[in-house]
Amino acid sequence: MIIIEKKRLIGALLFSFALILATAIWGYKVGMQSSLKSDSELVLFFGFIGAGLELCLLIAMLVYAKRKESDFLMVAKAIQLNGVLSNSRAKKLGNLGATLQEALDDAYQITAQKSLKIAGLNGLVDELLLIIDRPLLVVSLTGTILNFSAKAQEKTGCKQGDALSEIAPGISLKEAIQNAALTRTAMQQDTHIVCMPVFSATGTLSFFLIDLSDQPIVSKVMENVKHLIQKTDTEKKQKKPFLKFFQKDRD
């Protein structure tokens, strides 16, 4: 199947039609001037026949193009509604249908692989939430609880689909979203609850991980870091007298 713009096709055929007529009329005039009346009339006759055939060809091609356009629109609508292209409809489009069928098959395979990967990641998240020893909630950007750890269920009695506002009314999800957009970091709300933003691979905010612990994991990490910094500073101070001793010996 050759795809060409309808306006260009009509223009090319009309130009050919006009050229045949113009050539026939020119041949007739030249023949009449040369006293070849019978030959001139024959040239004009065949010119009109050729132009008529050209006109019939134009009409036939337009009808055929209209039918193919209707077939293509039906195929597009079927794909949009069902996501499937039957072999019978693909054959109506010829080579274009076969190419479209191959593209759809490739797209289905990619989608299936992505679905398996997403299912595997969801299973991994479920297993991690089962074994983690902290009350954690996975919350959508609209405030719906998507998943939770065993500790969170023990503490709040939550279930999937519950609203975060019912479980932790002190949390402002709007404020957490604004903070995530500006700083892309976790923020603490309601004295001890921490909202940790989770971003997709493209950097889009996807959902929040809510830590309901009395001592959130973020605070615990910060305390450990602070303790490590203080320990390092103490060790540096203890090394200074030792360095001064060697400096005195050099003097």
C-alpha cells in the first residue's frame, strides 16, 4: 500500500487529465493546419478517450481511497476500544495492516514485561512491609492508604483504602507535597510523625511513606549522624596535643 496525500493525488491526476486534453487539442490544430483533417480528428478522438479514462481512473482511486480510509478509522477505533487488532481487519490494510500488527505485538510484549516488573516490585514492597519493625504507611498523593506495615496496622487498625486524615488527622498532606516540591526531603509533622516523599525514576512525586514511630527513622538517623560528628570532633581534639608534642621536639 502506498500512502499519499489526497490533495496531491487529485492534483496529479487532474494535471494529467488536462495535459492529455491539451495535447489532443494541440495535435488537432496542427493537423488541421497541415490539411490532415482525418488524422487530426483521430488524434482528438483518442485524446478525449484518454482523458475520459483518466477521469474514470481518478474517480475509482478516490472511491478506493475513501474505502481504505474508512477501514483504517474502523481499525483505529477497534484498537482504541479493545486494544486488539484482528487478522481480518489487518488484512484489509495490506502491508500497512501487517506493520501495524507487528507494532502492536511489540507494544503488548513491552507492556507485559513492565507489568511483570511492577508486580515484582509490588511484591517486594509487600514483603518488606511485612518484616519491617516500624509502623509505616504508604499513602497516595490524594491521601489514600495504599499499603502498610504490620506494626502500623497493630497501632492504628488501618486497612487499604482508608483516608490518612482518619488515621493521622494531624498530618497536612498539602503541606508535605509543597515541602517535597521545594526541598525533595522528608518533613516532620504532629510532633513525631515524618512524611517521606517517594519520587519516580523521572523525578515525579509518586506517593509518601509515613513513619508513625514515636522516634521516626529519620530522626534516629540524624541523631546517629550527629553523634558520629561529635565523636569525630572529640578524636581530633585528642590528637592535637599529640601533634604539638612532635612540633616541640622539632623546635
